Amino acid sequence: MREAYKGYDLIGDVHGCALSLELLLQKLGYSRKAGVYQHPQRQVVFLGDIVDRGPRIREALHIVRDMVEGGHAQIVMGNHEFNYLSYLTPGRPDSGMEYLRTHNRRHLRILSETLEQFANHSQDQKDFLQWIMEMPLFLDYEQFRVVHACWSQWHIDGFVSAQGGNQIDEDYLHRSAHYGTQEWETMDRLLRGTHLKMPNNEIMVSKDGYKRHFFRTKFWANKPQNYIDVVFQPDPLPEHVARLPLTEQDYKDLLYYSDEEPLLFVGHYWCDGEPKPVASNVACIDYSAVKFGKLVAYRLDQETVLDPGKFIWVDVLKEIRDES
């Protein structure tokens, strides 16, 4: 840890829930001074996905960026920031791409609230896109690590070797738009996690209406045997699929983050219920705030094993009821 701070507060996916974010920061002991939330002894680490879906995306971005620029917070890029940046970045003349992320119905549906809330704030949007370009993909300290979706040491080592640090640049962004490249795979793994293909070409319809051929998986499961041992998403697998044994190819597609590794904090996975560690050294702190779940933080001090009592949260649905 940096000696300037006695502890860190790791905050999960905000998704435009600016009021909930302010309530959580206040609950954590942060106060607004000169317009910026800060704490005399602690620093926030945001796990990405500040944009999309929520009612106050611009406000949330301003709160977070002001904290980062003031030295009161750090942030890693989420897949929604990456998607937003790619959606609005034109392809190069020889790429065959109009934009780095295709302007189709599905992509527009996900980004619609962000685009709408910036419709009359073009300079603000330009400034935030530049800031997203500068976001690190991961943080790696002796005591703890942070990445939006999945810690893959092989991809991270390759990224550091190629980029000299933990940030993308314009060339990397353009290369990452091409499916099958090392850059595409690295961004997919770190920002979207591991996933397995549904067996027998089955399709699963998720709660948000999307038809999916893949499902999200744990990367900390030790010696899994069946699909149910690795699935990690809000939508359960069909019972007949859940009990099927993993194939040889499935094992090749999975990763394993050992319990001997440093503490790891991720977001991304839309958890529900009471916040708790998913492993002794792995915490997911995305609890579906924008879907009236919880906006969650973990108060990290000097521990090397996660403490279930150190999850702090704001119940978004209760907050809305209290306001009404």
C-alpha cells in the first residue's frame, strides 16, 4: 500500500447510480470538499463500469473523475467503458470498419442511456472518452490486485511486455477491435472474464432477454468436475446442462486463480444476496446496483484473507422507497 493511505475502499459497478454512489461514499466516511469527495486517510478504487444503464451517468462520471484527478481515488477500465470508447471511435481507412464497435441494435441498446445523456454535451463526452483511454486495465500491488472481470497472468504479462505498463494506447485500441488478435483476446479476458460454450449448441435466454451460446464462469474453482462447479452468473444453467461433466476443451478454456495469490477484487458479474467473498482471496463487488440491488464496497486494511464483515453497501431499492 502507498504509505499516504491507511486503507482502500474498493467500489463495484456504479452504472450511472450517482445518488447511490454519494450515499455509499458518505457511509464510508468520505465528505465533499471543494466539490470533490475525499477521506483524510483512505482512497477509493473503482472497479470500472461507471457508464451505461443508470439514470445519472454524467454525474457519476464527474464524481469519479474528480476523485481520481484529485488523488482520492483510482479506477480500472470496465467492459462498458471499453465498449463506449470503441463504439465512438472510427475505424482506420484500411480497417474495413466504420467504427471499432459495430453500430447494431444490440450494442445501441446497451449504450443508449449513455449516448442519450451526452447528446447535448459533446465536449463533455469528448473529454470523458479521452479519460477512458487513459484508464489502467489492472492494478497490481503486493497485498492486492484489481481488474474488472478476470485476472489472467499470462495475458497481463504479455500486455505489460507489449505496452510497458497497464494502459492501452490508440494503436492497441484499434488492434483490439479485430477478433482473434492477441489484443482482442486480452481485452476480452480481462474485461469480460472466462466463459464456456453451451454444450450441444444449446441456447440460453437470460433474464435481460438476450440469447446466449456462452455462460460466464469462475476462474477460482479448484478441480471442478461439472458445469455447475464453474458457472458464475445470475442466470442458472438448465438442470440437464448443469450436471454434465466438463470436457477436455472446457478445461483448456478455464483459468485458475490459486488461493495462494494476493487478494483479488473484481466487478462485472451481477451478484445478488448478501455480499461475501467468493473465495478466501477473491471478492466480486458488483451486486447489480442499477437493477435495484446493492452498490457495494469492501473496506481493505492490512488483511491478507478477506473478511465478510468488511463489505459495506447501499441498498438501492430501499433508497428509492425511502425517497418516495
